[in-house]
Amino acid sequence: MINEENTVQPSKAQTKDLLLVHSKEYIKSLKSSCTVARIAEMLPLIIIPNCTLQRSFLTPMRYQTGGSILAGRLALDRGWAINLGGGFHHCSKNRGGGFCPFADISLLIHFLFKYERSRVEKVMIVDLDAHQGNGHERDFCHEQNVYVMDVYNNRIYPKDHEAKRGIKRKIEIDPFTSDYEYLELVEMNLEAAFQEFRPDILVYNAGTDILEGDRLGLLSISPSGIIRRDQIVFMKARERRIPIVMLTSGGYQRCTARIIAESIINLHDIGLINGPKLC
């Protein structure tokens, strides 16, 4: 199913692109190895020359950010798009953190508002990463045209109480929640969210750190549960003819890539994604 017809190579997000959301001061701060070490949560990076960090860490993140921006436009044209990366939901316009140096979700949405205003006036973010999506929540907490539904483990990072003001539908779950309870909550609340808000596009942050055994997510969702979760979200969007952008976000086990691949194959096999485009 993956070939030249349904894949697109994104361009690197340039500084002028990042400035649509981020300040010049924030971009300049990334030239400090101390700042990058804090964002990446790897203290030893403090002693690494910043030019090395730009090349090995920030440049790949710029490509993933470019992929998120591109996926937004492709989803409008094709009905769906999947960025095999991105979902840096802990970064806001003024501050990075939690491995997230760029606010790609906020950038994606602001690009649509600026360049696709005739097609996009309202956006729904469905954040199903194990962690609270405090970055985009801070950025859109006063924006009535952006609706955030967030399902997350409330006992882990970031515990950002101020950012919670940006959540329109908040579902806090306990550590080691398993498939049945989790999937029921996702489906029930997603249905309710669509009753409250009719978006022009859905941004789906599909973290796989909900997988059992993930030491950062601390939830107990099986691989089949993740596949079923993705199917629920795509099905709810597609049956309403709402374009959907999927970002793969967090996931910290070796088997994560395989599960994402199996989920995409399932979406294809049951007809929820067909033809172009995958980026």
C-alpha cells in the first residue's frame, strides 16, 4: 500500500514558517545547548556543541514539523493524511519541553487559518497520547474556534493545571487503565465532542505511549487496543466527512513502529484510508 502514489516527502520547516507561531526570541534560544538539553530532557547535551544539536536533533524535528504542516493541507485535499512523526504536543509558542522543540500542532492549525481560511474556520484536536497536550492547550486556551478533547493519564508529566483551561472535553484516566475502559471512554467522549462542535478538520494526536509496558505513559493498552482506537477516531471523522490529520506523537518501545504500521494497514484494509496521501 505504500508507494510513490501515496507518499509525500515533506520539506524542512524554515525559520519563517516557525515564526508564524514562535517568537524570534524562542527560536534564538534554541541556539543554546542548555535550552536544547532541557527540552530534550537529556542533561549531558549541555556539553555538546550547538551546531551538532542543530544537525542531529533540531533539523530532524524541523522535517517532522514540516510534515505536520503539509499533512494539514493534504487532508483538506484528500480527506486524510498521516504524518509519520510530529505530534509535539508539549511545545507551546513560547516554551518547549517533553522532547518537543517546535509547536507543530499549533503551526499546522495556524497555517490552515492563514492560508486555507475559505475551507477551515474550526478545528478539533483529539489528543490520545498518554500525556496531557499542554502545549497546544496553552496556545489555544482563548480560541473558541479550536476544540480540544484530551484523554490522558493524570498522574504523570506534565500536570499543567493552567493549560487545562484550554481543554473543552477533559478525560483524566488512572495509571494502568486497560482496553475496555479506555476504548469505551474514547468512543463515548468523541461522539459527545462531535455533538458539541462541528470542525472543518480534525487533528488526531495518536501517541502509542498508551501501550502496556511503556514506562513513561504507564497505561495498559494492548496493541490491538491501539489499532481499535485509531479505527474509532478515523471512523467517526470519515462518516461525518471531516478531513483528518494523524500525527504519531509519543511512543517509547521498540515495538511501537510495528504497531503503527499494523494500524495504518488496518485503516487501509477496512477502507478508512484509500489512495493518496501518506506523508
